[in-house]
Amino acid sequence: MQKQALFIGLGLTVITSLSSLFVSLSPSFSQSNSAKSQPYKVTFFCQPMFDAASGERIPATVVWIPERKGHVRFIAWKSEYFNKSGWTPEKRCQEVTKKFQESYDQGRLNYLSHGKRNGIPVICAANSGETCNATNHLFTVKSDSDPREVIQRLMDIAEGKSAEPLFQSSGNQLYISVKDFFNNSPLLKK
């Protein structure tokens, strides 16, 4: 239990803090943030959010879901693990959010999955049965992190307490439906 708490507390990888993102950490949306959302199009953008664990504002990838007329917090970029290679949480938010939008616009953001690229664990936009590669790679996770756990945390958030699993499994590969995630994740309060 202490090891898990330490992993969550210290690791704070991009996604490992996802479970705390969707639990009562709602930033207020100003007119400028609403203006970033296109009324009839799924739109990803970066927005600061308050992190209760650190007491600080951190960048988060937020997505506008037009069918639900609301915003869903997707990822909080808290980890400073990648700072040494020039990837601050703010820069990761901007760059990865851009990749999510491009993948979505190109019709490739159907499922999120995990894998390794050049021996490093990654999260990617994949179709069922597809593996991670240079074309669908969205972001890297900390080298000692288990990317399956990242996907599992996303599923846990999207499922809620009574929802059925939102993933497809192909051997050891997990896939989470992005559409199901959008439809079932809690909306941010205005």
C-alpha cells in the first residue's frame, strides 16, 4: 500500500494522477475557454486546473464534447519527470493536446492503447488489434511505469461505479474506446 501511495505521490506520471483529476477538481470555465470550443466539433485544448494534492494550478488537456454540451478533463500534466529533456508539463500539454486533436480530426482516435516505442512505454491512438507506432504515438509515460495501468485508470474513470467495462482486449493489449470515454466521463462544472 505504501509502495502504491509512493508510486502515485512521487511518480505522478502524466496519467497516473488521472483518478484524482475527475474527482471534484473542476476549474471554472471563463468566456475565453468556452471560445476555444467549437460548438459542433470535438475540440481539445489546454487549460489550467487546480490540483488539490499539490495546492497548485497545473495544465490539463480538456475536451469539448458537443453532443453533451460540456467539457471533460482528459489528462492533467503534473509530472516533472520529463523536464530534464525539455518537456515541461505545459509543453507536454500543448504538444500532446495537439496530437489528440490531429488524431481525432483524421479519424484515428477511436481507441487508446499502450505499447512500447524504441523500448519506452507509450500511449497511442489505435484501432482494435493495432500496435503503437510512430504514426499513432500520442505520448510517452515514465520508463518505470506500466502503460497498462495508465489505460486501466482511464477505464476506471470512464466506467463510473456501475458502468460496464469500456475496453476491448486482444491478448495482453488493452483498448479503451475514446467515444465511450467521452460519453461516460463526468462533465466539468461551469
